[in-house]
Amino acid sequence: MVQELISNLKESGTSVLITGHTGFKGTWMTLLLERLGIKVYGYSLEPTTTSLYTRLDRFDKIVEVFD
């Protein structure tokens, strides 16, 4: 089922919006989707200086909006 969803996303060129993309789970989700070739948009609070997002230097890797 998951493989079918991923395949459909890739084939259709659909992008995915991740809310909370600077958090722990959001960071991993954006990394995974990017590696699978899926376009990702992020909406989140500014990341903290000790967050995984910051430590992996994820700034400007996807289209993102901070609130």
C-alpha cells in the first residue's frame, strides 16, 4: 500500500506539504520524501539551534515558510 502511494506521487508529480517540517519527525519525513524524488514544501515554526533540522543544515533545501 505504501509503495503504491509513493509510486502514485512520483508518477503524478504531486508535491507534499509537511507541517512541522523543522521538528524531529518532520525533518525525517522531508528527508525521506526528497530521497524518493517527491517535491516537498514545509510550513513550521523557526527551528531551535539544537534541533535535528538545524544540525543537518536543512535550511533552503525545500520550499519553506516559517511562522
